[in-house]
Amino acid sequence: MKIKGADETQGFYDRNTILQVFDQNHFNLVIIELLILVLLLVMGIFRDYEIFQLPAAASFTLLLTIFIMFAGAFSYWFGSWSGTVALVLVLVINFMVKEGIFNKTYEAYGIDYDTGQSSYNLQAIEQLTAPNVVNADKQRGQQILANWKAKFDPNTKPKMVFLCASGGGQRAALWTLYSLQVADSLTNGQLMKNSMLITGASGGLIGASYFRELYLRKQEQEIDNLYSKQYFDHLGSDNLNAVIFSLLMNDMFVGFQEFNYKGQNYSKDRGYAFEQQLNKNTGYILDKPLSAYKQPERESKIPMLIMAPTIINDGRTLYISPQHVSYMMDDASDTVYTSEKINGIEFLRFFEDQRADSLRFLSGLRMSATFPYITPNITLPSTPPMEIMDAGITDNFGISDAVRFLYAFKEWIAENTSGVVLVSIRDSEKEEPIKKEDKLSLFEKFSLPISSIYQNFQSLQDITNDDRVEYAEKLVSGQYRKSRHSVYTGRIYERKPS
């Protein structure tokens, strides 16, 4: 069998008739595309209801479909000029975004964005670490430490526990919650009783925050069984579908909806979808302002929890806590971290005029769990605007913040405790086999320098944290030899591969 092209001169078909058929098909496709867009707009308006939410994979597929639809429309309307028109359109949109016309900002709920902006400069940062400010915060911190010690026999020196939870998304959240439930039950509640501080990043900090709230409600007799599996099951519910669907609908089409929180209006964006789903998965018990934890922490009913997302403007850390914690920053007081560059910003004091203590606790967790392109970067009201990213960029394990807290109160700890136990809960093994890179393609060889840094990012942080821990142990135990006990001991609780 042979295939031959039809000869137009023989009159096998009418060219005008074929063109009319193609035009009719193109018109029908335009109608279908418009109907699809209208359907998406309707679904976007009601996206808060799960019945209107598409699965994450379907949302991504639909996003690619819309891209192909627009590409086909461009090719049909502009013909051979479609590439040039598309390039010009991209340049125009880029210019408009640069000029702020299409500049989309994602806000932290509870913060007042209408009362002016804090000046974000070196002078303002230095004022946060003035000696009188740091000393006053340390005195308040020592009162919290005294309340912690009052829970124990006055004739004994208890062990102080620092809980450090690693990032890693929902897997880390579930592993941290499970680890704390098991460890606290095996110690008959002594783990949380002895715990003074919780640090960490991303999912691990979410799991630890959830367990801490359950622990508080157990003390207030609002729940019976702190270790019930239902909490694990609830936290393990899906939270990606709502976020990805919001990425498709809100960021591309429906961006005009708002909601009211504590008297302030905010946009319903991907951040809103993330918080609402997390709020639902945790039984709505974390939906409270940051200030709600101030008194329970002061009375040492629950451990202090310090969130430490990264400020991508300059790489500093944003320390978020219901307490004033300027001692976590580099300062001129007695600390081994003294240096020319201050390492962070105290959120509560820096944004005091913007009602920092009214920050929605869920928004604080979102700032510490901002995965690029999935959950959007939060912008805080400062000049220039402060952009916030995941805490895991600085330290994915919370070790450095725990060590910094230890340094700040090393004299009190040496005098009043029998040592510090650092519990590192991580969702991956610390030591992994070294992989051999062989038979690499040209592209793999080209990308190897960048990909290896990304793959070994946690290993690099582990090495740095181990140095800090070792330095802390030698410095503190050496300085207080007369106390006859080691001020620091280490414990690692890792998730083994299945």
C-alpha cells in the first residue's frame, strides 16, 4: 500500500469547504474554552467547600491544559507572529509587575497593615539589641525558668529538656507528633513536664505545636487522652488539594475575595487555603492569636515555643514568640555569638505598632513552613517590605536556636539544673550511605555542582549544628566545673526508613 498526497487540480476536495470546517472547529473550541474558564471561575468562588476542590494532580493537569489553550489561541490569532507577540506580552507584564501594577503581596493574618510600616534598617535592628532591652528580657526569661523549676522538688535539680523538631512537610509533622506522644507516654508525662523550649522548622514545628496545644488542653481537662491515635489521623489528613487548587484559581483567576479576621480584611489566597486546611486538620484548636500562649508559657504550663522563619531580604532570622526574646539575637552582652552582624529580628518588638501580639498563630506556623512556589512568601509591613521564607533555610532542625537559648541562660541553667537534654526529632536519618556518582549524562554533569549542594543541604547544617553543640558542651561544662555536672547532653530521635 502506498500513500500519496491529493492533487488539488483533480478536484478531490473544495479548499474553501475545508477552511470553513477548520474555522467552525476553531470557533467551537473557543466556545468550549470560554465555558471551561467560566466553570473554573464558579468553582473558584466556592473553593472553600471541599466538593468544589479538585485533587492536586488534577489541578496541575488543568493548569497545563489552560496553558496549552492559551498557546493554541495565540497561534490561531497571530499565526507566524505568535512567538513575537508572546515575547512582547511577557516583557509588558514583567514591566507592569516591576512597577507594582500586578504586585501581589501575601499577608500574615492578625497583623495591622494600615497603621504604617516599621523602618527596616541597621539602626532599627541595633536598637532591638540595646543592653537595657536584652537585660530586661533576660530577667523576664529567668522568671519563666523559675516557674519551670517550681514544678519540681525544691531539694532536687531537674533535667531541662529542649525539643528540636526537623522540617519535612507533613511527614515531619506526623513523625514529630507520634514521637512526642510515644516518648511522653513512656516517661509518664515527664518529657513535657521537663521540657522548657521547643524549636524547629516547617512540618516538625507544626506537629510539636499541635502536641503542645493538646498538652495544654489536657491540663485544663478539656481532653482525656493526650495520646489518642485520632490526633495523628486528623493531622495526616490531606492539606495539599486546597493549596494547589487555590494556586490555580486565586493566583490566576479569582483574586478578589476577602475574609475578616479580628477586624482586619485579608485576601483569600494560597496562604488562606493552607491555614484553613491546617486549622481543620488540627480540630480548630490552633486558631488563636500569638498572645494566647503568653500566660501559659510564663507560668510554665507548657514549654516556650520560638518560631524562627528566615528573612530573605538579608538572611536574618525572625524570632516569633509571645515573649520578648531579644536575647536570641546577637548583642553586646555576655554571649559567644557576639559579632558585627546581628543575626535576627525580634518579631514582637519590631512590629509592636502593627499589633504583633495579635498575629494568628497559624500564620506564624505558615511563615516557618513556607515551601517555595507552594505556600507563598509572607510580606510584613516594613520599609523595605520584609519577605519571609521557611525556617529550614537557616536551620532545618532547630538546633542552633536551642543552643542560642542555652547560651543566653547558661549561668541560671548551671546553677539550677542537673543538665540539659537536647531531643532532636528528625524525619530522616542523620547518617546516610555515601552514593557513588557514575555514568552521568551531560546534563547531570552540568547540574551536579548545584544539585549536590541541594541534596547535601541538611548534611551541611548537621555539621554546623554538631560544631555548635560540641562548643556549647565544652564551654558551659568547662566554665561551671564546680557544679559537678554536665550542663549539656545530647539525644537523637530519628525516623528509620521502612
